[in-house]
Amino acid sequence: MFNDKSILITGGTGSFGKKCVEILLQKHKPKRVIVFSRDELKQFEMAQRFSPEKYSCMRYFIGDVRDKERLYRAFRSVDYVIHAAALKQVPAAEYNPTECIKTNITGAENIVNAAADCGVKKVVALSTDKAVAPVNLYGATKLCSDKLFIAANAFTACETVYSIVRYGNVMGSRGSVIPFFIKQREAGGPLTITDTRMTRFWITLEESVHMVLRSFEIAGGGEVFVPKIPSMKITDLAEAIAPGMPTVEVGIRPGEKLHETMITAEDSRHTIDIGDYHVIKPETFRYRGPDGKLVAEGFEYSSSTNEAWLSVPELRETLKNQGFNIR
């Protein structure tokens, strides 16, 4: 469905954007792939790898999701929008709350309006497990963003479809603990762990891209796609990166959780299982997406009670396959 289509990625110079562009160019034949971001240096560096001279479909568009007028210009003749732009560092969001709100909430509102007015066919916004029962500002802003995209499907006479993909921690993305652990290992240790009980959902960057691209194919509008992915223990990750190295428990940082949740028990009443995904259906208007089996009432999808877990050997193998320096 991406052949001869124009796809725009907000925050396109980030970890997800780079991998998404790579996969789009490898496996599809798009008419245009537009990288929309606000950092000209990152665009310049990305253009060294995906140059418009080599890939005639590539476009680099400087802009900020806070700037509605710039979005209107960028969205002209665009078929699909992937919204990956966000301020996502938890401590930075706590210290700079208004900046986080402007990007994550006002930016989402701008995208909703620009996409509707410019005739974009589908928008898929990236969410996070931190948007579920949020305990920090970043999670709270992403929850608001999710609500904006869901409600946008009720626009009168708007044919744009808005959907959300929510997943957990991405292996190797910016801010990931993996490079931090590797650096501590190279310095001779110990590894600093916030809490030995901590668990997280875990996926690779490539898997996250495939999940988002697949959601374009099946999205009906207003749903939250939650892929079924494994959990891991932070202590197992430390052992996979630095076997036998001592660890020091330093305590949970402000705004952190012991375990992450992607579907709450309250959401179970309108959550269905479609195989590789759970889908949280919209409550305020007719659902038009794929059919599935309603989950049991009270079902909760948490990293601590997940059925699928990555063992230490599986984590080591995955890290090696992702190019990390694992001995």
C-alpha cells in the first residue's frame, strides 16, 4: 500500500524515523518519503546515508510540530503520516513542563487539524506504555495526545483515519539503558540498577517499525494497537550485557515505575485480541477496524504479569543481532 504513495514522518531523524526510512526504501517503492524535523544538522547527517541523489523519493523538510502553518505546507499531497515527534526524556519533561506540553499535546492537535484539512488518508501516532496510568508529565502528555488522535475520528465530514500504536521500550533507541550498561562495563563496573524488581516490555527497533507499517493496513480509526511483545527483567539485561559483574541498586528515579502497563483492567471491557495485537477499541463512536475476540473482563497487560519473557541467553542473542558489543 506504500508503493507510489507519499509518506511523511514527523521526528524523522530519530531512531524510529531512520529505521522506518530504511525499511520503506528497502521493501517498498514510495513516491515520496518526507523527513520532517527541526534539527538541520541531523537532517544533513541523515541525508549522507539516504541522499536525494541516490533515492529520488527522499525529501527533508525542516519544521516543528508546534508550527501549524509549517505542517500545512508539509502535508500537501501527503497520503500517510507517521507521528513520531515527541519530547520523551522523563527528567527533562519534569523540569521543562510547558515545553513538553507544547510539543506533545499542542503538536498533536496541530497534526490532527493539518491532516484533516490537507486530505491525508491515514495518520498513525506512536504512543508509549508510559501513557497508561501515567505517573510523570511525559506519560500524561502522551495520554492527552492519544485522546486527541482518537477523538479526531469523530470529525464531521473528515475522511482522515487516525490510529495509535502503543509499545514498550525499544532496544537501542535514544536514551536506552543498553549503551549506559555497556559503558559501565567497559569502565570495569559496577552496573547501576534503579531497582532489582523492575520489569519492562522490550522490542527491537525493526519490530517497532513493522508494527507501525502493518497498522496502516488494518486501521479503521480510533483504535489503539498494542502488539504482543515479551517482557524482560532489568537484572537479566544487566547479566546479558556484563555476565557476573557486580551491580549497585540506586533507587527508582522520579516519575519511574517498577513495572509498565499497556492495557489496564478498565480498558479490558473494550479490548479485543486479533492475534499478534490487542486492540483497544474507541468507546465514543463506531469501531471500523479488524474483528477479534473480546478479552476477559479485568484483563491487564503488564510487564510484570506478561506470558512471554526474554531469558538471559535470548537477550544476549538479540543484542548481538542488533549490533551491540556483547562479549
